[in-house]
Amino acid sequence: MSSIGVQLDNVHARDINISGVTVGPSPEQLVAVLEARGLLAASEAAGLQRRTIIGLAVRLKPDVSDFEQAVTELERAVEVALDVIARGERGTSEDAFVNAVLAQVAEKVRNDDLDGGARTVDEALAELEAKHRQSQVVLLEEGVKVDTLRRDAVAVAKRIEQIVAAGHSADRPAWLPEFRARYNEFQADGAEKGINFSLSVAVELARRMAATARKADECGLALTLLGNALGQLGERESGTARLEEAVTAYRAALEERTRERVPLLWAKTQNNLGNALQALGERESGTARLEEGVAVYRAALEEETRERVPLQWAATQMNLGNALLRLGERESGTVRLEEAVAAYRAALEERTRERVPLDWAMAQSNLGNALVRLGERESGTARLEEAVAAYRAALEERTRERMPLQWAATQMNLGNALQALGERESGTARLEEAVAAYRAALEEETRERVPLDWAMTQNNLGNALQALGERESGTARLEEAVAAYRAALEERTRERVPLNWAGTQMNLGAALAALGARDAGTARLEEAVKALDACLTVAASVWPPERVEDVRAGRDETRAEIEQRRAK
């Protein structure tokens, strides 16, 4: 069986998944999704033509490769375009204002109130000046929308700087509170609503702050904000360029935010640097970046002590645990995994359920992940039992009503632990529980909502069903396993995530071979060979040699069985 996917939270509550190479969706595919959701017809009714929407989709191609991300970005672009159209239809009333002022002045003059007429003119001019600034801001805001449709983050940042400058005489508008508020707005929009372009704008706004910073404190702050936006954006992209930039930004910030001068800000920036290094390390085959991340987190803890800042100490312990867990997964021993468990348990000393219930649940979930990995390397079941307990504890706060996707992710991880336990026990109770947990996860992890998570859970469900089927005399469970694997392959395509595709093809081949062994014919066995051959087209060049050899042996054994049956 292929390895079971694990969803891991860090201090920002993000779920970590290592996916394969992605290929961008076509504009026609994106527009088809909008059409299926009824957005296309509504947009056309409001005056936004289909060809314009296709043009917006084309602009996504260079910098958005994930399908769901592209749909999200396109929906936002359509929303902005419709707002521009509506604004144009409403128009302004500046001419009416001028006409009214002229009428007032004429009335004053007719009544021989020349001073009053002059005051009316002066007041009108002052109001016009204010209105001019207001009109300038209105046009600049409209330019922000159009530049958003053009996906020109640099132009958006420039217009925002002009908007802030319109109401002030400061020579550095990027350092006015209004400018920082706009950075916060774009950064939050990108982080909370999943809009990558908003993070791109936040990056450019931070660059403007860095370019005009004068003091060490300003430089340190601007570079940290730049690193934050780059890091968040980099975590969503398949390459590593943004994450590398984030690391550079944080290292530069640390030259200004020194430990001697601002120890807590130094520690906070170290923590952020660790997050970027960890994200990079997850995408590389070696462990150097993860080792750096561990060292950086430990440095931060020298100032972020439990006595001084207990909750921040706990958050950094969590991040340290995540990096140690990733290192432990790549090493054959258990030392790093034991250290990860210790870090998570330390975090739970301050992240109590009474104090921060959702953070407590996150720590319990991550502790469960580390315990599962330890349990997989040990012969007993104690660690796996502890993992099950940790996941069940997390689910007491991560309820379906409160946070449905996190609930689903924890259900899936609970299924993984139960499946591992079930494979070591002679009965089927644990495997049945695992199947129930996976099916629960799929109630929220739908194909439409999170297609790759849905596919991973379908794959894991197939593994549990296959294990059950191998212990039962009938074929119903094996048939269900085959159906689950085939469902997973609808999203786990070779083009999108080749390594995951290969793993599920291998699992499918194993389930088909098990079915074929119980059939008199050769149809299932032939399907199994086809699936295993498909797996090898990718696996042969990237998987460890011993794993590839296992797949080949299984395929050759199945071929031999086919020949024996045909010969009879």
C-alpha cells in the first residue's frame, strides 16, 4: 500500500500537504465551472460578457496553476469587474453642485451682499478642493480595481500610495497609518479568503515601506511584513522562489531587529524565519532546511521563554514540533519523532483547553500525527492508542459545526491511526472504525470543495476497505476499495499530482489482484497488471529501488497467474 497522507497543522492552523507537480487549468475549464455555478449567466445579465470573463481567465495562466485556486481568483475578478460596471452606470453629480453654487452667488449679489457672495465662492472653492481630492481618490480606487483585473500588483500598490498621499502632505505616505491599514487589509484578504493576488499586492506594499524606511525599527518592520506576505504566498505556489525571498527578507530584518536591542521582536522574526525554512524543507528531498528551521526555533525559545510570553512560547514549541516531525519522517530512527512529541506536549502545558480551546485542539491533532509516525516504527500498539486518544480529544473542540474542514482533517487522521491499529490486530473492529472515520471526513471534504483532500481520503478509505476485504471471504469490501481508488484517481491525475497518482494506481492494482485471486476468470487480474504498469511509468524513476521492485514483483506474479489460468 502507498503511504497514508497526513494533514498537519502549524501555529497558523494550516494543513500541510506535499503535492506533486501541477499543470494550470485552461480558461475554458474555469469558465465552465462559473457557468455550472450560475455565475456566468448572472454576469452576462449584468453586462459582463462571456468573452471578457474568458479574457480574465487567460490572465490567470502565468501565475495560478492550482485548479481550485484559479476558480477562486477568477470569481474574485468577475466580482471586481461587475463592481466597475455598476459604478459607471451610477455616474456623479459634480455639475449639479457647481450650478447650485452659481445660483447662490447670484442671489447674494442681487441682494447687495457682496461679502456674502465672496464667502459663498470661497466656501464653494474649499468644498470643490475637498471634492477634487475625493474625486481623485474615487478614480484611484477605480484604478485599483482595474489593475486588479489586469493582475498588476505593482500598479495596485502605486495607486494605493497615491490614495494615501491625497489626504496628507507627508513625504513618505507608505509610513502613514492608512497605508499600513491597506497592507493589513490585503494580507488578511489573501490569508483568510485564499486570494493569492491580494498577497501579491501585500508584497508590493511592503516593498514600498522597505524602500522608504529610514530607521532601523522601520527597516525591521517593513522587511518582516514583506517576509510574512512572501511566505504565505510561497506556501501556495509549487516553486520555491517566493519562500527563498521570504527567507532573505527575514534574515535582512534580523540585521535590524537584533537580539540585544529588541529581544522579543528578534525572537518573533526568528520564529517567522523558521516557518519559511520549514516550508522550503518540505519541498526539498534533503534535510538541511528543516535542520535550519529547528535551530531557528530553538534560538527563538531562548527569548520567548515560558515565564515571559507563555502563549508565544507554546506557539514556537508547536512550530518546533512540526519541523522535528518532518525531519523524523525522513529519518529511519525515532529520536526526532520523540523530540517532536516532547515539543507538542510542552506546548499543551500552556495551550490548555480552558485557556485556548482551538489551539489546544490543534496541538492535540499534531501530537497525534507524531505518535502515529512513532507507532508505525514500533512493534506494539501503545503509541497508536495514544494517537487515537489525541485525535478524539481534538475532535471535542474541532466540531463539525464549528470548523468543518479541520474536523474532517482530524477525522481522516483518526482513520489513519485506527487503520494502523487494525492492521496489527486480528479482528476487524478497528478497521471498521477507520472506515467510519474516513466516510465522516468525506462528508465535509467534498470533491467540489477540496478535490485533492477528497482524493487523499478516498485513497485512505480504499486502503482500509482493502485490509478488511483481505480478512473476509466475500468480495464486497474489495469491490468498495476498488471504487474508492478509482474515485481518487478522478482528481489524482498523472498530470496534476504524478506521485500520488502512481501510489493510488499501485493500491488499485493490489485490490484488483486480490479480487482476481477470488475470481475464476482473468479480467480482474488483467486490470491489476494494467494499474501496476501505470504506476511504474512514474514510480520507476522516483521511488526507492526496493519499493519499485515490490511493485514489479507483484505485477509479474499477477501476469504469471494469468498465463497459468489461460493454459488450463
